[in-house]
Amino acid sequence: MRGDPMDTLAAELGVRAEDVVRAATPRGSVLLGFPCEPKACLDVWRRARERYATTGLWPFVTHTSPLDWEWADAPGDSHTDQYHGPILDRLTELQRSELLEEAALFGPARAFPAPVRDLEDLARRLTGAAPAAAASPPRSADERLATFFAAPPEWICLVPTEDPALLPELLDAPDTPNHTPFPGREGLSYRDHAAVLREWHDRYGAEICYLDTDAVLLSVERPPSDPYERARVAIEQYAYCPDFDQFLGGLPEIAAHQVPNRAWFFWWD
């Protein structure tokens, strides 16, 4: 189509027009995509991201072609209208008991020598415990994707949107079937995901870089540097994604190795 922003962007990225596939979404939009050499995916994402203000197309790296994308039968119910206040505050409060149990499970003698009284006490103790975790240099988004996936992603997808935080609502992803923090054991809805991502975008410049059925990687412009703030964000991240213990570790490891990075990875089993 003459004047199509995708055609213009594809030409700038060196992508053949015939390699671009399009799929209609149940939300009345379109999901576009093209295959990409795995080692080049993050570079192509950055170049497409730089053109977002002109194209209106938000890019993300993924394993899934638009033609194979899995759509939910209906949009997930929202909890944002049921509970007032920032969603991350609600998640940490609703997961209070799990978070305090987590504090007891990971290095109790080293990190938490006495019972943790509440979330504020947890944040203070975690501030001192996180540096005790084995230090490692910050890793790039490329390194994090290579670490967490057996096969590298090979697709760049793009969605027309004025608000990239809405991608979970627009694309029914990620699915979190075992995340049940709300009364009645409901899981996170796609709107809940969007609300979480918008909070982190406003505070730290976090943007969706990778998205698929059960995982999201955020590119973070200004991750927190203050130790106490890192501890608070580690608590938020564990409340958002309790499956950290399957691929990274507990709260001290999240605070030491994930939060200071400019790439935040979340995966739900």
C-alpha cells in the first residue's frame, strides 16, 4: 500500500515487502511482523523503536509469527476498577504473606536473621541483604534473551498504538495462569499487566522489548540506583512474577541482579 508506514519502515530496515505478514487482531487492530536473524533482533528492534514517533508502530521481539499468535477467547477482566491506588501497591499487599514467606526461605541466617514483621521491614532488611548476593556485571537485553531461552527469538512484530503499555491488552499476552493474588484466586488480567508496565514506564522508562505467550522483557532507561529503592522494586517484581525462583532466585538475587539492569525479564510457568 502506497504511503503505508510499515512499507516505509521495512524499506529502511532492509526487509522485503513480501516477508512482512499481517494478522487481524480480535481488538480490531493489526499485528505485523517479519522474520529476523536472531543475532540481529535486538539491533533491529532498536532501529524500529527509534522510528516509533514517526510510524506509530511499536516493535517487539518475539518467538511467534503474527499468523501463529494465540488469542484469548475474551479480554481478561480488569482488577484496576475494583481496587483503588497503584496496582503494584495492591499486588505487594495482596501477596504480603507470600513475600514474608519468601524472606524466610532464601538465606534466612544471612539475609533475615529474625522474623520479618511487615513489608517495610522486609524492604529495609533486603536493602542490606542484596549486596551480599554474588555481584555480577549488568547484562544487556541481548545477553538476557540468550540466557533465558533455549532457542533465540526470530521475529520482529509491530502494533499500531499510541500507548505501548497497552500491548498486553491488545495482544492477549502474557498469560499468567498460576498467578492468583486477588481474592477469589483470579489471575492477572491483560489490563493489570498494562497498569504494571505503565507504572514502571513512568518511574524508570521501562518499555516492552520482547513479548510472547508467557514472557516479557523490558528495556529500562533509568533503573533505580538507590539500594532501598532497588529493594522496594525487587519486592514489586516478585509480587508481579512469583516464578522468579525458577530462573533467577529469591528477593536478594532480584535486587542484586535484575533490578539494577537495563533489561528486566519476567516469565510465568
